Amino acid sequence: MWKLILGFIAFAALALFILSKSGGDIDMSGEKHGIDSHAPAASAPAAASAPASAAAPAASAASN
């Protein structure tokens, strides 16, 4: 039993050591569902619509 407790303490100490070495900038808040989480993805549909509008005249020319 004492080996189990000692192993847990060693594992916890190792985990705290690794987490402290990473600079402490670890986000443990889980999934984000706010406005901030969707800000980078907001520019993706605008960029994706430009090639689609450029391909539309080529598709209509091919059907003629």
C-alpha cells in the first residue's frame, strides 16, 4: 500500500514539475463556446467564397 502512495506522490511531483517548466500558460478551462473561440474561423468563409465566385463564370462558360 505504501508503494502505491509513494508512486502517486512521485507521479504528481513529476506532473507539477513538467507543468511548471512550460511557463505556466496552460489553459485548463475546457472547450470554448464564446465569441473569442470563433474569431479566427470568421475570416475563413470570406476567403473560401472568393474562389467559388471566380469558378462560377468558368462553369457557366463550360456549359455553353
